[in-house]
Amino acid sequence: MCINLFSTAANDARSPVSAPIVVLEATSMTRNQGAEMQYLLVRLTDDGKVEWDKYLGNAWERQTSSVSAERVSKIQRTLDSIDKSRLHGAMGPYHVYEDTFVELRLQMAARQGQVTFSVTNPWSEPGRLSRKRMPKEVRLVVCEVDGLYAQLAGVSVDPMCKAGTSPH
């Protein structure tokens, strides 16, 4: 007599599990007097997982946390409200920095699929004028990134992203 014992758990383990969808991702690339530094500013997935790079000692280390489904939903609603046709290629520079160049490489989920673009010199500097007006759509995405990063890293939100400031 031959008895075959098969576990249904093994079959369940092979059933496809969908990978989380990236809702919003920003990589920062900074050039300063010939040196270049690139790191993950923030990556948010639809399951609430958030990752970012933190400089510890002499190396970048990936940090992981999570945000509530409510926070993910709020960010997704903001991104869904944006006219994606206004986000394209390389945008900016919006501000003038001394001896520094910053490029944010952004990817965001949209109903039509992923939208990818970059923004040069997005962060405001107190006392300095903007080089040109930042479109509202760009500002909304940059400020979602900035707000999420500020929450995770325990830093202040950029002045242009504080409530009550006009989009530019």
C-alpha cells in the first residue's frame, strides 16, 4: 500500500502574491564642487511601507518604516488630482544654489500607469528668489515627498510646502 501525503500549504505558498505598487519615489542626486552623492530620499508603496536612505557614519543605510493606510490614501488622492500632462522630462531649475546642483528623480503612480520625471533645484532657500515659477503640479509632488521625508526623518518641512504658502 502506498500513501502519498501532500501538503496544501505548499501549493498555497506558490500562489502568486502581487508585489506592492510604488505610489511615490524620489531619488536625490546632489553635485557639490565636483563631488556627487545619490540616495533614496523616499519610497512609499501602496501597503504603507516607506524606505529612505540615511547617512550614518560614512555610508548610506536604508531605513524602513510604515505609514497608515489613511496616509497612503491621502497621498494617492493628491497625486491623482494632478494633471500628469504637466509633468515631463527634466523640469527646472527653480532655485539658484551656490556651488550646488540638486536633481530629484521622481516616479509616481497614476491611473494611466507610472509617471517619471525629474526636478532640478526644487528646494527653496530663505532670502533667495526663485529662478522661475514652479508649476502647481510639480510643487504638489515635491511637497508630498518633502512632507513624508520630514515626518520620517524628524526634520522641518521646506518653507514652500508649509500650509498657507502659495504654489510657485
